Amino acid sequence: MAETSANTESHTGHSSFPPFESEYFPSQLVWLALTFILLYVLMAKIALPRVGSIFAERSKRIGDDIAAAERLKERSDIAHASYEKALADARGRAQAIANATRESEAAAADETNKRLEAQLHERLAAADRSIAARRATAMESVGTIAAETATAIVERLVGKAPPAQDVAAAVRDLPKR
């Protein structure tokens, strides 16, 4: 047995790894070129167009979804603005109705107060007239009552009734208040 090196030659005299032998280089390069061209054609004609169409379809779908979301957002913003405007209008109308009701109630209350004050003043005036009439009647009767009372007192004290003209003259001379 001959001694051989593991990196150089075997028992038969050839190198141990055939692709590294220079006699196989031209055929390896041809097969490399054919394989590269075949893979390039397969990728360029089949795989890359499919991947490109998938990316284009996804990109289109994403763009359409974004556009639809923007349209829906615009509609939502318009609806929200319309809602806010309607709410503000309703608040304004409610405030106007409340103010009108408050004013009409205040006017009705003022009218009722004026009417009641007029009735009260009328009743007070009627009561004053009635009091004045009764006072005048009472004052007219005071002289008669005083004369009768004086006659009754004198008659009880003296035992005899005084003459009516003397009693009337005495009552007339009394100081008036």
C-alpha cells in the first residue's frame, strides 16, 4: 500500500473530490448556466407575475378599503355635524319657548296682580265709604243717645226727668271730637 494524502490523490491517482477537478469545470459551468437560465425563466414567467399580481391585488384592496373608510368617515362627520346643528337648533327653540312662556306667565301674573290690586282698592274704597257712612250715622245717633242717656241718669239721680229742650241744649254744648 502506498501512502497517500487525504487532500490530494486516492489509490487510483485521482483527486478525492471530483467537482474540484479541472476536467469537470466546463460541463459544470454549462449545467450551471442551464439551471440558472431555467430558474430565471420560471421565476420571471410564472412565480414573479403571480407574486406581483397578489401584491397588486392586496394593494388595490387596501386602497379601496381606505377610500371606503374615508367616505364613511366623511358621512359620519356630516351626520355628526347635522346632529350637532339639530341639537343646537332644538336648544335654541327650547330656550325661545321657555323665554316666551316665562314672559307670557310674567305678563299674566302682572295682569292678575293689577286686577287683584284694583279689586282690593275698590273693596277698600267701598269699606271706607261704608265706615264713613256708619260713622256719620253713629255720630248722628250719638246726640240722641247722649240725650237719652243723660235724661235716664238725671231721672234716676233726681227722680224726675228733666225737660227735653234743656237736655238737648246741654248735649249741643258738649265739646266735639
